[in-house]
Amino acid sequence: MSEESAPETPAPPVDDLVTTSHTLRTPTGELAYTATAGRVVLRHEKHTDGTFDGYEPRAEVFLVAYTLDGADPATRPVTIAFNGGPGSSSVWLHLGLFGPRRVVMGDAGALTPPPWGLTDNHESLLAHSDLVFVDPVSTGYSRTVTGGKPADFHGYTSDVETIGEVIRLWVTRNERWLSPKFLAGESYGTLRAAALAEHLQDRHGMYLNGLMLISSVLDMGSIRFTEGNDRPYPLFLPTYAAIAHYHGLHPGRELHEVLADAEEFAAGDYPWALARGSRLAAADLDRIAGRLASLSGLDEGYVRRVRLRIEHHRFFRELLRAPGRTVGRIDGRFTGWEDDGGGEKPSYDPSIAAITGPYTAAFNSHVRSSLGYVSDLPYEVLSGRVQPWSYKEFEGRAVSVVSKLSAAMRHNPHLRVHVACGYHDGATPYFAAEQVFAQLPIPDELRDRIEVRHYEAGHMMYVHEPSRLAQSEHLAAFVTAAPES
């Protein structure tokens, strides 16, 4: 009788990085650069009963790095970038704004059909900074090791620690500790970036030169419509007004005029009226309801029925209900159709539907044909597998990293912050970001370390070509600015 063979033990994971050489034409000349793509194995120190047991593999994190050939690492900046979600890969910033290649897909009202395409990004930030794009665990090609638990990485603290370790490893292995260092995050990635600035300082002694916060949200209480929290209603109103203006509901008026009126109302009479509740006099109710309807583009009867409280998903469904359309959350310039004209909220986001296909196709082509990295894993562009995301550290209070950013700036007074906002962004409204930064607890001497830029587009403002060109110029200026003393 033959003995049964024991099951084979899986081989320990190893880095699987691939390096290729490329050239990019820019307005200032050709750039020769090296691309490195692949998965890096993350390990942690293992202890049993107080005894050190070595370094245990925990996850394999995918990244793509672009480095300029022949540059001096002592003076050459490096920007580490990621998107948000939680559950998003870094494909949006990679192929939409920063990287040496970008997606060709058209824009709202003029989308190109499949299969779309890629072209050189002549305005790439690579002209001014090396670039590293990181996909958090369960996004992109990033996964836990065999036998690992993905849920261990799906939460606020574990996410910050994981991305922080990726940054430490890359900076150390590439001998970049003396390089100027920047983090760029989008959406939830801005919350991650702010937390990382403090974490990298405290845990690793790594001090950053700057943060690029694109479609910023540092305090979830400013954008979450929860019972008893009236903060978001006024903070979303200027965005509602901008979207209404884009769709022709403020005829004869310039966008800046509409926004000025909406901001004034959102900062004064509107929050006052919400706070009054049933104590609001009838004449004041008439005035407030009429003003709110005029600014938002909604019917006054609807505004009264919702007790002056316009929830954002309801707005996206209601604004163009009469012509049978819904508007996008990520970018209110985009519109779509529903199969039921009487629904309360949209069943999908037309702006996400418009951009997901082009970016997914572009990356899957780029990673194999240009970067030489081959994997049969699906590249998770937007993954719901990270849910439920753990915010256990914030139980009983709003998720906020305002104190983290404040501490990072106070402890490192040279840290600069660039904030990019889209007027038509219905996910992270610009007026909410402005309020959070206005209330950031830092000394007045540090206020000039923060700059805010606005664009006539949405959450991924770079899908709008004029915004992409302007934003590229602004980010280049931010990275190349002389350090402030």
C-alpha cells in the first residue's frame, strides 16, 4: 500500500518587478525614463511568547514607478500617488493626470466609443518628479499572501500602516531618503495622505515636502448625510448650484456669480434656518425655500417636502427628472437614463459608467504592452471586496484626520499642501473642503503653506481637457516651488 504524499508547501512569495526603458516628448524636450512594475512582498516582524520569529509575509502590493534616467536623487523629487474609494486602484491619477501616458476618452457630451486609446502625456508630472503609483490591498493586482485574511487590510489604521510600509520600502531600496518627497491622494486618498503625513513622521522619521489633495475630504462629517447632522446640506449647496448652472438652469448668469450667491447663502441664512427647525417663522420659511429652490435648480414644492434638506443622491435624481435624465455624482456634468422615471435615487452613477471602461481598457493594455508585466489576475479598478471598511478607531464620532494633518504641519512647518477642487464634484464638494481647511487648527504663520485651486469639472477634474492642462501646470509649480523658510 503506497503512502499518500503530503501536500506541497507553497513557495514563499517574492517580488516580481519588471523594468523597461522609455522616452517621453515634452514641451521642454525628451525625457528618458525607466518604468518598474510589479508586486512587492510586505512582511512584518513576528513574535511568539516574546521571542522574535523572523519576518512573515503578509501581502503582495502592486506598484508602478517611473524614474528619470540620470537624475540626481538628492535633488530629484518623488511623488507617491494613490486614489481612494476605499477600494480604488491608482489607475485614475496614473493614466488621467500624472503618468507619462494618458487615456483618450473624450468628455461629458462628447465621449468617444470603445475601444478608446492611450497617448503620450506631454504634461506629465514626470518632467518634474519621479512617480510611484500604489494599489492598496485588494485593489489592482494587490492581494494578501496565500492563507492571509484580506479583511486585516480593509480598515483605516491597517491601510495607513500598509501604504506607509510600501513607501518606506520603496524610498529605502531606491536610496531616496534625501529626495524631496510628496504624497498625492484623490478622494479617500486625501484622507489617507493626511494620515500618512503624520504616520510617516512619527513611525519612520520621514518628513514630507508636500501633499497634493485632489477632491479632498478630511472630515467625513462634512459630507455624510446622517441623522442629526445638518452640516452637509449647506456645504453641498454651491455644488448643486454649479451643476444646475451647467445644465442651463441659471440662464444668463456666469458660473462665478451663481457660486458667489450660493456660498453666501450656504454660509449664512441656510444653516441658520436649518438650526431654527420648527421655530422658523412662516415668512422666513417662504424666503428660505424660494432661495434654496432658485439656487439648486429644484422645484420649490420639492424643497419644502424635504424640509429644506436636499440629500445629494436625491438631488442627482431630481434635478433633471422632467426631461428624463439623472446627473452624475462623481461629475455632475455627465447625465444618464433610468428605467423608472419615478425613482427616489439614481440606480447608478453616469459619470462612473462613462470613465470606468476607458481607464480599465487603457491600463490592461498599458501594463502588458508597455510595462511588460504579465498577470492573469483581474486588475481590480474599483473593488467592492474591501467592504465593510473598518472605522473602529472612530466609533461614536465622525471619521476625521484633521488633527493628523494639523499635527503633521505643526511638527514639520515646511510641509506644504495643495488642494484641488472640482466645482461639479458631487462626492467631495469644494465648499466642504474649504470649510475644513478654514477651521484647520494650525498657527496663522502656517496658513500660507496651503493653496486651493478650483476647476470647472468634477471629482476627476482631469477628464475635462482645459482643467487637465491647468491642473498639470499648477501641480508642476507646486512640486518645483522653492522650500519656504
